[in-house]
Amino acid sequence: MTDEGTHHFSSAGFSVRHSPRDGTFSQKYPALAHIPYIVHGNCAYHRLANRFLIERALAVWHPKTRLERRAWRIPSPRSLTNYAEWLVDFLEWVECRGVDLYSCDYEAHVLGRYQPDMANGR
């Protein structure tokens, strides 16, 4: 097994990977080793998506407490993988629809476009 990690989910060039337990990253950063990560293409680390996953994994960010700056419970490894896979779906949608991820608006883009597209199988 390589340090590139195991590949679990791929969609339109995005993939969710996990670091091998005996890999260099896991040895160097054991507190982060259990967190899946997202790459685009062969090796482009998606910085914004991975920051979200790291903050969720370390209980720094949670939807219920994101504005209060207080920690929540730490998600399970399966939950983290689910978050990563859902995020890959969203990133694929953003890329296919030409939406700028950095100016994306929750009401206009997520509620107004992404969720209806997913509900209608688009």
C-alpha cells in the first residue's frame, strides 16, 4: 500500500481517500490519520473541502454550534467518510454547474439549486 491512501469513492474526478495506517502521514500526524481526504484528479488536494473535514473530525466545527465556537462530539470514522462522500457529490455538482465555490450562497445555490437537482436525479 502506498502513502497515497486507499481509494473509496470517486465521482467526476473527485475521490475520497484514507491514509494507510502504516503510511508516512499516519506516523507523522496520528491525530489526523483517521480523517478521509478529498483529491481532484490524480493528486490535487482540495484544500477547502479538506479543511472542513478536518474541522468536523476534530470537533472544531459543527452545524449546530458553528457560530458559538464551542466543540461538539467527535464524529465516528464512518460519519467522516459519509461527510467526505457527500461533499464529493456537492463538489461534482459545483464543477458541472459552473458555480463558484468561494461565492456560493446557501439559499441560492444549495437550497435553490443543488437540493432540487439531487431530488430530481440531475
